[in-house]
Amino acid sequence: MELHYQSSSQIDDEIYVVTQQLQELQEYLDSQKGKGRADDDEDYLQAYRQELRAHLRSLEDNKLAWSIAVAVRSDSRVIAAITREEAQASDDRRLAIRINERNDDSDSSTTDDDVEQPQAATEPQSGDDECVAGPSMTYTERQALELEKPAATETRCCVCYESFFAHKVKQLDCDHNYCDDCLKDLFLRATKDATLFPPRCCRMPIYLEAVQEHMSETEISDFKSAEIEFSTTDRTYCSNTSCGKFILPQNITAGRAECPHCNLNTCAMCKKAFHIDDCVEDNDLQATLALASAQGWQRCFRCRALVDLKFGCYHITYAYTSSTFPTSTYLPVQTGANVALSFATSAVFNGRHANA
């Protein structure tokens, strides 16, 4: 079937129609699986699908041919101009050679050796681009031929596709070659983007030693800081909106994260400004409080420690908390309290002291 199109948009429209037909046919075949349809119907639909696919390939080939024809037509003037320039340059060169030969022949005062010297200069040498015995080539053809010749001492970077000398290219464990600039750029982008960290190629990590010599001290320090940040599972950032810096794990103590940049404290649980009261985001604490409520345990109103009575009466009035309060004072505790975990080291029972 011979097809004629006035523009590439007509081909695109027909490709879209055939693609939609293939999609609808495939959806219909998928919906009919296991329904026991007749074999003749299935053979017909399969044959129809093959015909649609063949027609789609034909349309795609026509689109490619159309684009090539348009490119040739649009570039024909440029190609013709280059061809004319090449032909003119070749004619000028031959004319100059003939004029030079006539001038040498008409010079009667020169010796035989002088006459032979210009002729030798015009003879083609073994290293010339053109040879008398071989076919002539235009400048464009010679340039294209030279570009196709790979440089024997250079290696191509798999990122920028530029060729470099071997000492400026790093070959990774996956056998891919990276130039120094592209490899450094990969590390700099990984420093700012957690999705690119660690730097890798073919799912194999790239170590800092491969590019360290081409990075400044600041860039190396930033990369190492990013390595700590991106490898931390539960990251805490400063709650100060004007700061927002990452807080290192060693700067977090008992849920209090101290920012070394602005000295603001952040709750390591809820990631908001630090608060003394219980954090609703502390799952372990909430589970402990639920258990305490079920067991009837009480909490100290000052240090918030849970207390559970193991033995004795229910008249504990004060708890001695020297480990928590340097003043070593006795603090009142609610009546009927029980302790599972407490900082109290001694207590008062009806005026009598009892040590833990």
C-alpha cells in the first residue's frame, strides 16, 4: 500500500490512531482471558493485532523518511554553497600551479637546477592529503574522515563524551571512565542532594579518594559532613527557621538537641523547639505512661519520675532526690504512690527516714 502525506503532522495523527487501536485491542484481549471464547475469534484478533503493528512500523518508517527529506531539502542550499566553495578553491589551486610552471619555463636566466626546484615543490609528497593516483576529496570529506579516527592516546568520558588524556580520566570499578571535572561535579551534587548520595555508578559506590585531589578543603569538609548527615536515620535539624542546620548526634542528649550554630535547643522527638514536658512524639514514653496508668503508678510532680510501692504503708510524704536536685531536699509525693523507676534514694514514713 503506497501512502502519500502532505506533512509530518498527518503521519503523527495516523500513528496516534493506530496506537490507540492497539491499546484498546490489548485491553479487550486481557479482559477476555479465561472466559472460554472461540479459537477462531482469538486467531482473528491476534492476526488483526499483527497487522496493526506492521502498519505502525510502516508509519514510523515513513515519518523518519519524511524528516530526512525535509532536512535534505532545507540544507541543500548550504551543501551546494560549500560544494561551490570547494570546487572554486580546487580550481584556484590548479590555476596557480599552471601559472607558476609557465613563469619558470619563461625564465631563461635561471640554471637547470633552479628550473627543476619549483617542479619538485609541486610534486605530491607521500604525506600530502591528495595523491595523483588516488581520488580527490573535498575539505569537508577530509574533516569528517579525521573526526572519525579515534585518538590513540585519549579516553572518552562517559558523561560529557569528550576525549581526554589518560591521566585526566578515572576508570571506576564498573569500567566506566569519568573525566576529573565530571567526577568532581558528581561529588558536589551528591553533597547537596541526598538522593545522589553516596556517589555511585552502576549501583557501585565511588570513594572520595578517586577525586579528592581535585577538590578544595572546604568541598571535602562539606562532603564529609553530608556523609554523616545522610547516613543518620533519624535526622534532627535546628527548629530555628533562620538556621535549619543539621544537628550532629553527639550534640543530642536526653532528647535535647543543641544547635552549635545558633545555640537554640530542639526536641529530638518532635523536631520542634525544646520543651520540658512530655513529648507526644516519644513513643517509648507514651507506652510507659500507658503501662503506668494500667498499673496505678504515680508520678512525682517535680521530677516526673514514676513511683511504685514495693512494701510498707501508703503514708510516704517526702522523697529524697539528691541525684536530681543538688539542694538535697525532701519533696512531697502524692499518697498511694508506687515506683517502677525513681531517682529517690530515701523516703520519710510518718516522720521516720527510710533509705533505698
